[in-house]
Amino acid sequence: MRVQGIHVYPIKSTQGHDLDSAEVEPWGLADDRRYLVVDEHGELITARAVPMLLACRAEVAGGTLTLTGPHADPLLVRPTTELTGVQVGRTVVELRDCGDEAAAWLSALLERPARLKWLDDPTRRPVNPEYGRPDDRVSLADGYPLHLTSTTSLAQLNDWIAETAIERGEDLPEPLPMRRFRPNMVVEGVAKPFAEDQWKRVRIGDLDFRVTKGCDRCVLTTIDPATYTKGKEPIRTLSRHRKWDGKVWFGINLIPDAPGHITLGDPVTPL
């Protein structure tokens, strides 16, 4: 088994980037999900409710974030020193506001009031204590520092989706791409579909990771990242084959034991 893909998403719920290598920090990959978007009430906006967020591309270079979108010229983000509390999952996290220019740029893209916030100190947000240690931290990801998927499991899921379509007399759909699931790491060469469900620890290159739990999936996976339109898959088929505890599941969540570096092609070994 080896690493087939490495991906980061600088702003939560926006486009991701494919990387050849990445630094692993205690709270996730470097530059991954350190920003998020809120509405006029300071509440989190995600692509689950506002799919046009997926039209935003954010890139970090030299510590500076640049926004690119179809509606305006690229914008260099200049954070302020103003801190506000934002509810992210189970916790309220102090985030720095990124100024009126970024707010106007995002508001124009989303056609609603929006502001950009930055987690300048990633040690502020703890991991769910039910699955992590007291000193574990996470950026602005849904719950855990890294998310891993396998190409073998996606192939099985796409086969199931095709079977569902045939049974229902529907046109055969195009296979879903892995980017629907927004992983940080994609592994190829896993012997059986969903074998990763059973992993407790895994070594990737020279780094060891704890597996916290599977990743329960939401409606965001049903949004086509190219057209921003919603469909029924993969939730419909996951509900048939991968549903328990009232949720549907695809992929696993990881916490690194120590910082380090990962590269495409690194060996992957369950421990």
C-alpha cells in the first residue's frame, strides 16, 4: 500500500489542492483548514448549505492567503487583530477576522453577507476527548487532524452506485471522484474494500498515526464540485451498504503521534 494522493483545503468547505508532499503538524497538514467563513451573525457557513463556496480557491504562499474565484480579481487577505468566538463543532474557538476586503469579496461570491476568519493559533481547539488525548489539537476540520480514504473502497462504492442505478432503471452514472469526500490522504493498494475500518494505528512513511474512528458522511458529498449541484449519491447507496449508528460511513480519521513529512508514494502499513 502507498500514498496515492495528498490534499489540503486552506478554507473550510472551499476547493482543495493536490500536493506532492506535505508537512504533518499536530493539528493536521500544514495550511489545511485554518480559515472558515461565517455569516452576519458569526455562524459558520459551509458548502453543505451554500455550494458556491466550492467556487472559491484559496492558496497559501509565504504565510499569505490569496482568494481566487469566478466573480472578481484575486484578493490578498490581510487579517486584522480582532478576535471573535465562533462555534466550530463542539467548541467555541477564538478566530481572527480577515478584514472588510475579504468580507466584501466573499459576500459577492456567495450573494449573502460573509466574513473570513483565521485560526492564527491552532493549539486553541481540542480534539473530542472521547477519541483523543488531553493534549490533542485539531485545526478547523470537522473533528480530527487528518482524514484518510482508499481507492479500493471508492471502487467498491462506485460499483454499488452503478448497481443501484441499474436496479432503479436509471442511466448509468459516471463514477464519483475521490474529491467528493475531501480527504487529506488517499491510499492505493488496500487489499479489500473498507479494510481501513479495522485499522487501529497506521504508519505512513516514517510517521505513526492513531485511528480515532470512521468518518460519517454528510450531504456535502452529494454536491458536484464542478457544477455545485446536489444529487442523491453517494448518500443513497451508502445508506444501503454502510449505515450504522444512524449515520453513513466512508474513510477514517487520524491523529499524528508526532509532526513530520509525508510524500506521494510513501508506504502505508497498518500497525
